[in-house]
Amino acid sequence: MVMTGFSFANGMYVNIVHPINMTVNASATNTVYLGQDGPGQTFSISIDAQTQSPNGTIYNLGWNEFNAYNMPENWTVENSSQNNKVLTIEIKPSPLAKQGLYKMHFEAINIGNYSKLGTLKFNATIYITPKVYNISIENSSINAGLGQPSAFTVLIKNLGVSDTPFIISSKGLPGFSNNITVISPHNSVQEFKYYVFANEPGVYDLNISVNALSSPLIFKNTNATLTIRPTIVNDYKSIGNGALIFPIVYQPAYSVMYIIYAVGHYLHNALK
């Protein structure tokens, strides 16, 4: 029997505190589902050290050690350190793990059976899939001036249990290369600014990629458009998409107009 919550009227138990909150009874026969993860993406499972004996005595450090065993092939494990209030195992699936449900085995140990608790064993599964996240671009079309940095807002929805590092990159801008590394926390939606620019007028069709560092199997692409025109209006608009810097100066009057606009833009936002 597997129950949610954090105590039993009697009998030993293991409180799983990450990546899910669940209590496993000593007599549990069901398998705990931890969620989903991507190939090669390290995740952790943590338990509380507290438990109780069959006669109901509470032991705050009843579990002194937490181990995983009989793991899937080519998976690596770093078992918990001993005698902590929270015991954590780090698990890294194979970077080439195929999509599917994988079973793991765990044991919480009362070292030396000092408190007469012995060992509590339970099983868990995790679903491995390269489709562990979704991406989108909030502003997929940008108008900008020559040489003006402009930012696409990339949204990453991490559906897995791992705090995953990704590389955001792009293709489609001649002579431009910008790779940034970001961290997307598990079960969250995060936005990241990806800056681009071009020094030649034109309409550029970009392919923006989000690739996981953990495995070549985890990647997604999406399209965006950057339009570059050497006009005062577009240089002004680019302030809202990127950094507040001076544009290429075509003539003194243009420079003065730009400074006036920039100061006014700053004061307008500051007084909101």
C-alpha cells in the first residue's frame, strides 16, 4: 500500500520528499511513480530520515542511509551520504536511454540495526522521454535598426523532474553566433532573453534551437524573423527589444534626435 501524507498510526515508513511527496509503508507492494525525465538528465530522489518502529516509537534519524540498486543499464548513481535529516540519491540515466518506463529499486537503512528498524525497500519508476520540455517565442517577429541588439523572449516549459541546463542558439544571421547556457528548473515555465543583431539591412528568417546539454536526443527548434532597416523609427523601436545603446550615427541631427528620444523613453518608463 502506498499513501500520501507523512505519518502512519503504527509501523515503519519512508517519507519521500522529492521529487514527489509520498509516504511508503513498510508493507508497500505498489511501485511509486516519480514523474518524467530526459535521457542523460540527472535527477534526485530524497527521503526524510524520520520513521517509527512497529511499536510506534518515533525516530528522527531512524534512516541513516539511502541507496539505489539494480538500476537500468548504463545509468549512474550517487547514493546518499549518511546520518542527514534528508537523504538524497542522485541518478543519471543513460544519455542514449530510449523512451519508456524504467524501474528502480531503493532501500532505506537503519545502519547496524541500531534502532531495530532494519531496512525498508521499495520500488519506483520514471518515464524517460526526449520530449521532456516545450519551447515557444513570445515575440517571434522583431523590427530593429542596424547593429541594434534585440531580444527574442524564449519560453521553456520544463515538464520533467530535473533542473536542466539548455543551450539556446540560432541560425540564419550571417556572421552572427551567440550561444547562451540557461537553467530551466523542474516543473516550471521560465523565460530567457536571447539577443541578436545584424549590420546589414534585410529580412532574416531565424531558426532558434534549444538543446539540452545532457543528451543529443533532447532538442527543439522554432522559427523567428528579424527585420533590419536603417531608419530612425526602427532604431527607436529597437530600444524596447534590446539594450539602450547608441546606433550607427548617420548625421549629427539624427544623433541629437536619438538622444532626445532615448531620454524621453527612459523618463516615461521611470515615471510609470
